[in-house]
Amino acid sequence: MLEQNESMLPPLTQGKTTRVVTVGFEQDSTEELHRLLKTLGVEAVYDLHVNQKQISAATYIGKGKVEELLNHVKQHEADAVIVDTELSPNQVRNIEKIIGKVILDRPGVIIEIFSQHARSKEAKTQVELARLQYLLPRLTGLWTHFERQRGGGATSRGMGEKQIEVDKRLLKDRMNRLKSKLKEIKKERGVRRSNRAEVLQVAFVGYTNAGKSTLLNALTHSNVIVENKLFSTLDSYVRALDPHSHPPMVAIDTVGFIKKLPPSLIASFRSTLEELQEADLLVHVVDASSITAQEELETTVEILTELELEKKPRLVVLNKMDLVKSPSELNWVKMVAKGSQRVSALKPEDVKVLRDTISKFFIKNLKLFEVLIPYSESKVEAQIHEYGVVESKKFLDKGTFFRVRMETSWAEKLGLKKYQP
């Protein structure tokens, strides 16, 4: 059986880069696929472009293109083939029979990257489950591929067929254990979320590599991992937006999105993405310098809709404005998302304006309450200043009168009455 950390791509001698031929489609740019492969440490030695209008049930790209692909694989001495779409297990097997190399589709590439970048116990569990869900229907082709790597030949075919059945049972058992483990992790996460229930929460979402983590670091003066790679962060990070803000506000970083994100990954990361359900505001970060910024914005909106978050308050932020140089680029950026806030995470003045915008959003949406606090109850008065925004106060004979904006849950705890103008 494929081990937990064993790559689906061919193992190579130390110091040698995996060489692949990519199969892209005429209506799509291969730039993003190349970025995915770069993140994976794989070299694309040739790009084959295919017209996707006529899809072959057997091989997706058609017999003629498979033969052309075989010639390019031989000519460029490629180790594997990457296809920039999702293939059925049968299509993968049919192409591999002809090519004689590993065939990996787009979901497989993304899962490989997730496998490399998972760091926490939760992320590793989620990614492993998604990986096994991906592997199970594709096990036949992958098992014969690993037999070839390990020295097995045609004489071991019968043994291989038996081994596949054993591996399928082992995979299913492992998947059941991972699902049970995720349920426990979900409970733990639920407890942590409940502890933040009375704190205002802003969650950062967006396409992978849009600069969410860099922006969060700048806003919160923290040190979430930042790399110029796709999916460098798979875990949710929670940081105080501003330790001096009243009421308290926290910022949450989440896993980046990408088009054609494998459904198994969305399903496996659902417990992490539940952070978005609890958020009071979503900050949707878009890479303003990307030539596909509009498409990346729309992809994120589609995933948010799939997660039933389309009605959640959302602030669109066009990040990396320091990379937008020419007037024509600036004019194009203005059209990407009208009414959005344009910032550079590298400019402190931009970061301050964004932090103020988030704070104003929260304060504007807090309810207005009134209360008279006896002078002897200084602790309650301190809590009012800690968890609310005082609009006015008066010193009266029996105590201090406050008119304050506050979360309803805290107001109820402190015995405040809703303001009636």
C-alpha cells in the first residue's frame, strides 16, 4: 500500500528533478499549473495543448492526442504526465497503459502539495483522508506503477491483483479511523470556538497566494508562516487584530482556495472552514497584481457559496498594490471589484487604514445599550470599557450612567438595557 508520506510521483535519484509533460487546454492558461508544479518541485519540460470540445470517455483527450503525448514523453525523457483537469480512474488507467508513465491529474497535484505542507495534527489528518479518498478508486494503476518501481514484473500480476484487494481493505479501515479522529478534533475545535464566541471575529479568505498571511501578520504584528508558494498555510491561525481594541477583535487566517479544488479536500477541511461560519466578517483578499485576479475573485465567491457563506458580510481587499505599476494596470485593477479597498501589506499606512475599516465595521454593527453602574461596582465598569465602545457617560448621584455599543451576549451578561431613542 502507498505509505502516508509516499509521493504519487516517481521516486528519483537524489539531486534529480522530476520531469513532466503537461497536458493543458486551449481555453485555460497553463501559468497556474506551472506554479503548482513549481511548488511541488517538479519541472515541466513540455506543454501539450488540447482542444477540450470533444471529450473522449476512454482517455479524455482522445487517441490521437495520447499518441502525440507518448512521442513528447519519449522525446523529452519525462518521468510522468500531468493533466490539468480531473480525470476518472479509468481514464488515468487507459492513458497510463499507452504512455507507460505515471499519470496525475490536477486534483492529484493539489493533494500532493497539501501533503507536503500539512504541519499540524489536524491538517495532516484532513489531508491524509482526502488523499486516501482520491487513491482508493485509482489504486490499480498506482499499485502496478509502484510494483514497477520496486522491481516487480509481468510474472507478479496475479499477486498484484490480490494485493490490490488487500490494500483496498486497508485503505478503507484507515479512512474510517481518520474520520473518527477528525470527529474528535472537531469537538476540540468546537470548544476553542466556543471560548471565542463573545469576541468579534474577522476571517481572511481568498485565492491561494493572494497574500492573506502577509496581510494578517501586518495587521496583528504576528508571525504566521509566509512563503511565496501556493498553499503554504493549511491551518487556521487566530490572532488578536489589535491588543488595544475595545471590544476585543480577532483575525483568523484560513486555507487558500483555487479553481477545481478537489471536493474531497473541501469535505476534509470542512471542520477548519467552519471557522468561516462563526466569523462576523469575511475579508476577501485578492492579488491585485495577478492577471487572473477577476477569475480568482469569482472562484473564491463560488466556494463561499458552496459553503453557504454568500450572505456573510464581506469586505473585498485588493492586496499587493505595490506590484501594480502602470496607469493601465491600475485602471484594470479598479474594474476587478468596485468598492473594494486597495492596499499593500508592505505599507504600514495601508495596513492601518484597513485595520480602522474593520474596526469601524464592527463598531457600526454593535447594538446600543444603557446602564447605570453604582460607584461601588468598579469591576462592571471595567468590563464595559473592555467589551464595549462607550458613546457617552454621566456621573449621577447613584452612579455612572453609560450609553455603550456592545455585543448583545455581553450586554445581557452585564445587565444592560437596549437603548430606546
